[in-house]
Amino acid sequence: MTHTMFGQAHLGAEFSGVARVLSKRHIGKILFCGVRLLEENIQLVFQEERLANYRHIVSLPRGSLLKVSGKKIHTRNGTPSLEITSADITHIVKENLPDKQNCLSKSLRYRRRTIDLMTNDTSFVFFRRQSEVLMIIRRFLYDLGYHEFITGTLQEVFEGGQAVSFDTYCKATGKNATLSLTSELKLKRLLVSGFDRVFEIAQSFRNEGSDKLHSPEFTLLEMYAHSSGYLEMMELLESMVSEIAEKVQDDSDVLFTPERYRAPFQRILFREAFENHFGDFSRFNIQYFSELMPEMFNVEMSHFTWTMKLIEKVFLPTIRGPAFLVELPVGMSPFVKNASDGATTQRAFFVADGLFIADIYSDENNPDIIQKNFEQQSAAVGNVLNKDYVEILSLGLGESAGLGMGLNRLSMLFLGTLPRDIKETILYPIL
């Protein structure tokens, strides 16, 4: 069942439902209430001569609930409003909710998210928009023949590379377990099983520090397809992001607009980005950066860590609109296919407005190469070899490609007037 939006309805249209009182203005024998009704902010008009319980309604504290019925009118100053024909008080709150003059502080907004969503229209609209994005992504991928799977959160063997895991203990099995960081290898197992196109939208967990861009818990979209390479995945992501920008209800202060996110997006070579900042590409080594910026780099860092820091801290602040950073250097991931030149990979990062949002790559599916890459990574950072995945690949997997996109980072593109903080994109963040 669908309902007509109040703002789009004709004069005289009838509406009913439960409304939460957010503001009140009493003039003579008329009460004007700002409420949230049917997910919209609407002005209700109560007239004393029409309602036997008018005085009780006038005395209600903000936040109380009313079951109302009425018809759409325009007030004398032209404001679309709902003229109330009947109203019943269904709940009286014990405390006045915050108003625009006495709003919650940022930390309280996160701790008291329910009240934040009740009283902060910007926050309410943002999370509704976030829900719309999930629907658009799912429909887009369903139309392309992708199957959605739930691969699970608990893992016996952590498949998160060099990241720090969340560890737990499972009483049912008597074994230690970890919380999943990525669905990558689980989804690739489905490709080996015979599924052609797969994806998952899942909560992911990394037991490391948090800041305005990083959270211990976040949401990832991961997807993989047979007979595909990273160039095709880049085109798919362009189309999907462009469709999101086109369909999501927009505000004037939001960066994420159809005009800015029409395909094709800019392509930037990693080497060119490096040379624009540092000149000679022979300087691309950790020794150089540990001497140039010792407060940010040190020689103990893994190749992946310092390269990502270089991209996020140096390159991204200079890239404004949507773009792909392409031809990334080798050695950052054991699962990515190298290019024929041996120095770069078939991999791209989707970036926009200073944010790293998605990782796109052609898969390395040769079990011997994966085994070698695992051994090198294990020797460098001390993680356990994933023998199970190598055995799965030995069953055979043809050409494939995938992408992983941080949906919280994507959401940060349409925060509008809200602070640019990943906690703004998480309903109930860990504080």
C-alpha cells in the first residue's frame, strides 16, 4: 500500500494518522502545531469551536502523540496545512522534547538517537535517504541478474588480511571465533560453486581506532561477477552511483547531485597523481616518506598501510569530483590481478570529495599465485595462511572481478548541513 505525500496532494484531500507534536503556536481560539505525520513535517490547524478536547490539546507538552483526521487547506498566509476535524490524545510525554532553540548536543544526539530523529528534521531526512539508497542499490543489482546472499558474521578463521579482528568465543562449538570484516572470500566461494553474479550488504567489523572517517563497525557492499574485469566493474559502479544521485530525494546543500555525478567519471593515473605531488616516481618508497614526513610514515609500516596513507592523506584532499584512481601499484593485496607491466595492478579506487569510497579490481584466481602471495604476506605481517581458500581455488575459477564499497562513506556525500563524521551515518554508533 502506498500513500499520497501531503505536499503533493490536492486541496481538500483527507489525511489521518498518528502525529507527534514538535511545536505549538496558540493564537486566540486557533492552535497551530508543527508535527511529523506520515514521515512528513506538517502544520496542523485546530479550532476550538470544532473540537471538544481543544483545551487538553493546547496544554500538551511537545513530543506527545495525537491520532488526527483532517483535510488539506491553505492558511491565510498560504501555508499548506491539515485542518483537523477530529483528534484524540494517544500519549502524553513526561518531558518536553528539545526544540530548535534547545537542541541536543552532538554527543547526546548519538546517545539519544530516537529523540534526535524525532526533533531534528535534517537527521530524519538523512536516514530516510540512506534507506532509499539501499533500495536503489538492490534493485539495480537485481535487474543485472545479481543474487543477494547473507554469508554470516562469525568466522573460525579471520579473513581480513592485516586488519585487527574482533575476537569472541562460541559456547555452542567450544571454539574461538572472529567477527567478519569482509565477505570477499565467502562470495568468491559462491562463484566457484557456480553462481554467476553475487553480492552482499553486510555489517563489517575492524577492531582498531576510530575517527571522523573510521568506525569499528561499518557497512560494506561487496559484489563479484564471472567473466568480468575491473574496467567493467568501474562502468557498473558509474552507472549505479549516477542512478542513486538521480533518484535520491535531493537538498540544495547536498554535494551528491545528478549534475555532479553523471558518468563517465574522471580517470586519474596513480603515477601521475604521485608525480604531481612529489616529482620523480623513483621516490615511491617508504624510506623516502619516512624521512620526508616522519610524523605520518615510518619504515615499520606495511606496503599496504603506507600506500593507503599516502592516497588518503595526500592525494584525496586534492581530488574534488567523482573520479577513479587507476593503475595502482603492486603489492597492496594478494587477491588482485597484476597488469601485464608487472608494476601496476588491474585495480581502481573510486574517490569523491576527499573520500575513498570503493575498491574495484580484477581477481587473481590462480591458486599457485595466491599461495605465493599469501606466503609473502604472512612473512611480512605474521598472519595465518588461508589454506582453505587456496584449496577452493584449486577447483577452478575463471576470470572474475569485484568491488567493495563503503556505504557509510557513500552516505557522507549527502550529509548536507550535518557534520562530516562517519558517526552521522550510523544510527547507533559505538561511542
